[in-house]
Amino acid sequence: MGININIFHEIKKELDATKTTLVAVSKIQSEESILKLYDAGQRDFGENYVQELLTKYEHLPKDINWHYIGHLQSNKVKYIVPFVSLIQGVDSEKLLTEINKQSLKNDRITDCLLQVHIAEEETKFGFDKNELEHFFSNENNLKNVRIRGLMGMASFTDDKTKVKSEFLQLKNSFDEYFNGNISVEPKPILSMGMSGDYKMAIEEGSNMVRIGSLLFGARIS
Ligand SMILES: *Cc1c(COP(=O)(O)O)cnc(C)c1O
């Protein structure tokens, strides 16, 4: 097992054809593996753990765009805000408020995606439909964050109909809140799709996929 550059090029070609951004999910993967993809041209990498991200950020090339894709605790926001490219998976207004506060301190505007709870599992984090509605219908004073779009994870199941309907649900919310004007720059982001379901996610309108095991081989922790 391990990294497979041919698969990377195949996936890249497929994604480029639909203008879909690839985030290579490198959690638990070695810096050496990341560098192999980097040398093949990949710049967007996704990490789930703050300490691991900090170490990799320190060691690896500075033109990597780091995406934080895991559940982020408020007390750790301050460590990643100085350099993170996109915080995906912002799952509460409280967290967003903290990201705003730390961004102000760092004199920057941090790009974020709101995570939407689409899967059936109770344990998955994110805004539900009502919370989204509440968020977007109220003025907020968060000037140091920029909500670029939405992110979601479908249920972990072989039931394709179910996954498809969850993606569709997320796409509908995305259209409602972000896609009114498709000429808006920078382009709104809909981050959905992983190794097992990214093809379906793209069919349902995703423009950013987060792929880990398909690129790096199974994670051994
Ligand atoms: C780990 C992870 C991925 C990648 O999963 P794979 O199945 O390995 O492609 C994508 N998104 C999130 C939020 C993850 O935690």
C-alpha cells in the first residue's frame, strides 16, 4: 500500500474536467507521502488534528493550502488561524465567533465553510436546516470571517439512494444561500464527497471533494 501517483493523476484529470477542487486528505499520513503529491502538483491538503497540522505546517513547503476539515475545538482555533487556508466544518456560531476573534487579532480574514448536518447519524456535527436559516436571516458582526460556502458528510452506508438524497439536500441549501448569483467571485464552495462517494457528489453538484484513502492508501493509525 501507500501513495499511488497514477491514481492521483487519474483523479485529477477527472476532477479538472468538471472544475472540481481536490483536497487531498492527509491526516495520519507521513510528510514524505504528502511531499510526493506536492511534487506531482497538489497544493490543497486537508487535516483533522490541530497538533498534527501544526507540525506539518512547520516542516512542509509554505505554499501548501491547508484545509482544516475536522471538528475544531474553540480553544484550539488560535493555533491555526494565523496560516490556515480554509476552515471547513465550522459547526456552530460559537466556533465562528471564536474564529472571528482570533482572525481579528491576527489582522486577517479567515475563509470558512459551514458544516451542514445531512447524515442520519446523531454524532455528526453541523448546522441543521433551522440553524442555517437562523444564521443567514440574522445580521452578524463577524467581519474577520468570510463564509465561502457549505460542507457536509453523507451517511456511511452502501445505500446509494440515501447518500444521493443527502447530497441533494445539501446542494439545495447551497443553492438557496450561495448560488443566487453564479458570477460572484470568489466562487462559492460546496465541499462534499470523499473516497467512496465523490463521483456521486460531483453528479449532485459538488465543486470540492476531500479524498484521503483513495490517494494515500488505507490509513493505518
Ligand atoms: C477523513 C476525512 C475525509 C477523507 O476520507 P476518505 O474516505 O479517506 O477519502 C474527508 N472528509 C473528512 C471530514 C474526513 O474526516
